[in-house]
Amino acid sequence: MSIGIGIIGTGTVGSGVLEILTTRTESLSRAAGTPLKVARVAARFEHELAPWKALGIPVTTEVATLLDDPEVHIVVELAGGYDLPRAWVTQALERGKSVVTANKAMLAKHGGELFPLAAKNGAELRFEAAVGGAIPIIRALREAFIASDVNSLACIINGTSNYILTRMFQDGMGFEQALKEAQAAGYAEADPTFDVEGIDAAHKVALMATLCGGRRVDFEKMRVEGISQITAADVAGAKELGCVIRLLGLVEVHPTGVDARVHPCLVPQAHPLAGVNGAMNAVFLDGSTTGPSMLYGKGAGKMPTASAVVADIVDVAGILHRKSPVHDLSWFGGEEAPLFPTSDVEGPYYLRLQVGDKPGVLARIAKVLGDSGISVSRLIQHEAIPGAEGVTMVVDTHVVREGALLEAIARIDALPETVAPTVVLRFYEKGVGA
Amino acid sequence: MSIGIGIIGTGTVGSGVLEILTTRTESLSRAAGTPLKVARVAARFEHELAPWKALGIPVTTEVATLLDDPEVHIVVELAGGYDLPRAWVTQALERGKSVVTANKAMLAKHGGELFPLAAKNGAELRFEAAVGGAIPIIRALREAFIASDVNSLACIINGTSNYILTRMFQDGMGFEQALKEAQAAGYAEADPTFDVEGIDAAHKVALMATLCGGRRVDFEKMRVEGISQITAADVAGAKELGCVIRLLGLVEVHPTGVDARVHPCLVPQAHPLAGVNGAMNAVFLDGSTTGPSMLYGKGAGKMPTASAVVADIVDVAGILHRKSPVHDLSWFGGEEAPLFPTSDVEGPYYLRLQVGDKPGVLARIAKVLGDSGISVSRLIQHEAIPGAEGVTMVVDTHVVREGALLEAIARIDALPETVAPTVVLRFYEKGVGA
């Protein structure tokens, strides 16, 4: 029996998937154990479909036609967005068709409804390409690391932010300039909010946190902070400390809940994550039996993302062909994981304060920190720059509870001497020297 | 139907596998889709079996008893060595039992006979743990990167050598001292030959090269060189060039043959492989559609290796339970891959020459290099050290053909002025700045 594939969307990733499926048909069919065939392609406009029509592939501008096509056994959703894909995927699953998607936003938002629907209809719902592009992280969490509890994970999972932070580190440029360069180089959108404010990363982190902890994590409840407040001074300060700044997704599974978050961190240069430069992605995981591991690769782009989609298609085709039971992720729709209170997280922190250049300021700040039980490991007071408002003070703390630290920062920011909100960055040191 | 597992060997990895199987039975059975049961354990001596017998697991000191046991569906071979394991695995496969092993030496040597035997008897033969411990590289090559031609791979796949090279780099110590330290720390055997001379790495590289190229690569025909000739001076020289020295396994699939080899290389510090320190392992692969990727983790040790064995057991149990067709690697027994002639490999090289401190030496060496068409990118002549024989000259070449280079080196080593054989290290630069 030949397995028919229906592709929705002929944009960047969709074209990549079609290129791979049409040029590697034989080896992919051999791997699946059954012939694979592109049964239909759907896109909004005829001109997008023309190249595939010319190859003799049935095409349609109506997604309904593709979903109704009895020759389509696997629906590959690559259109992007929340609502339309959700409707299409729902209809596909209700008809017992399996689905492969790269749509992290849809799954982070509607996974709780879609995964049980897939299980109920005996269909697969696969999403390797939704997290980390070519990096086989979903496969690793579901299969390769099955003998381990992965209770700790840190990742660089947004290429745009990492490209910007890398350029800031390499050339000492500010955020705005690095963003412009990233936009010119095609690494950032005209409206970069989704990427630089951590939202894209949060979608992916929520999916990984769900797989790590075994209960659904709601990305809308996560602490998410982007990189737009990072300055050239912070990057230089990090460098002085032997660190780079990285926008990290962090997952820690505690007995009482899951701590899942996205925010910039200081990462020591000896840490494997510090060597992840430019638009590359990486996931660092610490499994109870595997020890520290890292998967590194291209997190986005046409062919890397398409490769992950195609690997899922091959797997699902093999399952359908052999009539194997599908993987049941219906627990995704079950009880939500309680989020571990971020205030209880402990670690060392980096603070950048902007304060008036007056005698006694240091003493007042030291008093606030001391009263809150925050122990300072190092304090550097930069000389006043003519024309700049106030002076910059950089403080590294010993291990503190985040709740206590943030309360102290609120008090510091309320001091009349403080001229700008304090920047707070966590040190991520797990796995250094591993 | 419950799937019975028979474990041969209760050494480090065997105990780890038994610990995981007996403590995580429920979650592993859920992942396999069927109950898993340790049906029998075999070891040479009763005292090795006592702890497992105490748990109520049937034990035996006769491997034949385990192989004959109808309750054993999956034979897990963790005894090590070449000949006995080969006989056991052969008998298991002939009885249609599937096999999971961590034995790279046996597979590198006898894979050509064992994989076809497995396919003929409808049995699985799995070996994730044989290459890179906890790193899921076999799974990646066979499944996750199925949509890519992985024509280029570089790996740090022997923890002992990497530990020694890391210590040499960090503390400027010589090979002998670093080896002693590695032995004291438990990272090197009393007889370290297998590890430091690249043989262990060659077994693993042959298996990966076979999967990359789709034809069996014979490890005995590979160019294999260890690290025992590397001196503190080489490590310091590499550092001056912004590089570290790493024992790399290299695979390049050419249309005319496979270039598979193991030897030390200079790796720029910006390369992801340069950040792989201590006993850690990593595989860097460049897929035609995935782009550069790296998998990093613990390449050895009780629990990391056991995790990979258990992940294979879970997979195989699922396949047996669902009566799915097994994966057919019988091509392993087919035509052998022609090895790409190492003399045709091109790249830049590092040379360390030891020559008499006489006028005119430099001119003679420069003439030999020039006559062979070897273009020098940088030459450093160290000052004579009192008491040392001759002076050290370090030469970095532009891109040259390895054959031409080695001919020139032979001529240089034959010069009366040359007091010790020249050390030749290749630069590995693929993927820097990726």
C-alpha cells in the first residue's frame, strides 16, 4: 500500500518538504517500508501551486479538498498561524488522518485539545520541526532518553535573538544596531517582537517542558522576558566576568511543579551553550542516567526545518503501513502542571544599576542588599561618563532566592538616587566543566 | 504479551541496565506498549548474580541456558570481547531472538556477518550504546537525519584521549603525565593502547562511516593514528594558532569512496568540537539538508551507556509486541565501501620539525617544500633550548594534497639536518562559524 501525503502550504518550509519528497522518493520509501507519494498540495493561490502541478502532483486552492481526498493519509500542516491550522488539523484528525506540523504556536496553544483528539481517532500528531528545526529534540525526549528523567534543560531556541546577542558580543554594538543588522541579513522580521521578546522561544519551551514533566505547561503562564533591554554595557560586563549573554529557555522539573521560563542569562564561556553562536540553536539537557548532553544545529531555515518534517512523515508512514498502534499523547489534555514559583528559584545573579553620582549612594544600596540578606560577590562602580545620567554599578551576587532579590531590586529602583530600572540577569552555570 | 529480556554480563554496564530495568519497569513498559520483564541474567560467577537472584530474577552461569530460555525474547550482550559474544549473538539470532549490544569491537569486526543473519531470522540487532554512549547518534543517522545525505562527519568519540588532550591544553603537561593523571582518575586503563592509539575510536568511526555511506567500511583498512606522539610543544603551538588538538574520527563520503580515518587534528577554538572537554564525546555532522549539527554527551560510563541500551530494548520490545517488520541492515554484509585514498585529501596542515641548529637548514627545508608545491602560510623557528637536540620549527601550510605533503615530509625526514621524525597534524576547519 502506498502512503499518500497532503501538504498544506507551499511557503519556505512547504517547498523544502516538497523538494525533498520529490527528489528522495526512493530512499525515503525504503526507510518507511512502503512507497510514499505526494497525493495533493494545497496553497492559497494558483501561482504558488504551478511548479508542483507541473510535476503532475494534484493541487488545490481549497484545503477542504485536500482534507476530503481519500488518497491523503498524512496531512502536513505548514501554513502557520493559530486558528485556521487548528481547524484543519482538527478536521484531519477527526477523519483519522495523521498530522505532521511545524506549528509551535498552534500546539503550545491548542495541544491540550489536539493531542487527545489524535489519540481518540487513532492518528499520529507529530511536531519535531516545531522545536529546534533540524535538531531531533522531540525524538530525543520521547525515545532516546526514555531511560532517563530529564529534570533539567536549558536551550537556545530562537535564532534571531541569538544572532543579535552574538553580534553584540563580537562587535560591541548595541541592541538596536544589532537588530538592524539581523534584519538586513534576513535573520529578523520587520516586526521582531515575537522573536526578541521571547514569545517564539516560550512556545517551544512549553512543549519541551510538557514532555520533560509529563504534564502540560501553559506558555501563557511562564515567566518570559526578551533581550531588548540588554545594552552593550551588559554584554561588556558579562565579558569581564568570562561570560556571554544568551536568551535561554529553562526547564526544571521539581516534585511540586515545573519551572519553565525564558529570559536572558549570563553563561560562562566554558559552558557548551556559550559556544552556540549566530542563528544556531542548541538544547542542553541533564538526564538522571544520561548525564549532561547537548543537541546543536540549525533551528530554522527552509531545508533544516523541512528535514525534520520529512523524518516525521517517514516515521508516520511506517506506522500506518504496519498498522502499528499510534503514540498516545492524550495526557497532554489532562491536568496542567503547576508552575514552580519563580520566587523560590535560587542562584547567583548579575545586576546593573544606574544611580546618581553622589557620595553615599553605594552605602544605601549596600544597606538594601544587606537588609534583604543578599550577599554580594563582586561590585564594580564605573566612572561617570560625561553627559550620561548617573553612573553604572555592576553587582554579582552569591546564591540568593529570586523572590528576595526581586524585592530588594524593587526597593533599590524606588530610591531617589536610582535613575533607571535595574537590569537583573541570572547566571546559568549548570553543566560547566562537564 | 510480556517481553522477556535476557542480560549477558553483570559488569558496569550490565548492572546499570538491570538497575534501570528493575526501577523504571512501569514507565518503560508504557513506552514499549507492552510489559517488560527481566527473564534471565547470565554471568560467569554466582557471586556476580547474587544481587539479581535476591530480587527474584532467574539467573545462570551458563549463557546457553539463557539463550535456550523460551522466555527470553531480547538478548542483551554486554560481556565485551570479540569471539564469545560473536558466538552468543549468532546463536541468539539463529533462534530468531533480537539482540541489543554495546559491543563496538564485535560489530566493527563481524557486523558484515551478523546484520544479514539478523535480517534473515527476522530479528533486530541494535547497537546505539556501542557508539558514543548516551549520545543518540545511531538513531540520528538512521531516523532523524533520514531526509539528509550525511556526507561529512567529525567526532570526538574516545573519552580517554580527549581527557588527556584537555589536561595537556589546560595545564601544559606532557602526554605521559596527563596519561598518568587519567589513569589515576579512572579515565584510562592500565594498558591504554586501545584508547590512546585510536583503535577504540576506529571501531566506532567504521560503524558510523558505514551508516553514512550505505556500504560497510572495514576499520582495519582505515588510517588510524593515536595521540601518544603529541607533545606539550604541539599543544602550545596549537594554542598560539587559536586551536586545540583533538583526536578526531573523520568521515567524508565521496562519489568514488569513503574517507574514514582517526588521527589528531588542530581544531580552531571557535569550532563547536573545540569546546568538548574532558571525557565528553561529540559527533559533528553536516547533512545535505540539515546543515551542521552536533550531538554532545557522555560517551562512556555505567548509566549513560546503560541508558542507550535500555532505549534500544524499549524500541525492540515495541517492535516485537506489534509484530512490526524489523529494520533490515543486511546490506552491511554486501559489497564493502572502497576507501577514498587518503593521499587525495586536501587541506591545510601543521608540521613540527626537529632540526639541527645550523645555518642553511631553513633554506633546505623551504626548498623541499617548494619543490613539492607546498605553500607555507606561516613558519616559526623556536630558539634553541640549551641541552635539547636541535631546534623546533613549526610550519603551517596552505591547502595541500596530503599525498604531496607526506612525500615532502619523507624527504625532510631523510635530510641529515633532521633530528626527529616530523609531526604532521591536519587542521579541521569545517563548520567553524556555522
